[in-house]
Amino acid sequence: EAAPRWKGPTLEEADRRISDGNYAGAINIYRNFLALHPGDRRTLQRIEELKVLLKLLGRDKDVLIERLDAFLEGIGKRHDEFLRRS
């Protein structure tokens, strides 16, 4: 069975939001995309890059980085569940 198709904002839209300083908007796009594609390496890499950027900028780093870490941990824990075949 094919994976569900993503019909929301693109990862490029997340990049634009980051450029505009809308980090929460980018995080939401990544979260929603990963809900359908939990193992997508490109998105996981972008999340890691965003974490580094937030650290460098010192912008809400504690809150956003903790949120991203918790999110990635949750994806990691549920990764097998999402990939399980019936």
C-alpha cells in the first residue's frame, strides 16, 4: 500500500518560514510532514539543522530545542509502529 501523500505546505515553505524567522511555523510543517513520513531523512536532517541554527541565534533556544528533541524522540519511539506492515 502506498504511503499517504502530503498535501500541506512543502519543505521549501518551511525553509521560507525559517528565513522569515517563523521557526514555530517551520517546526509545524516538519511535524505534520513526519506524521505521514516518519523516516524521511531529508526532514529529519532539516530539523537537526534548525536546532543548530536556533542554538547559534540564541532565539528561544531552550524552549524550541526541547520541543524539537521531544518531537524527534517521539518519532524515534514510534518509528517501528509507523513502518509496521499489516
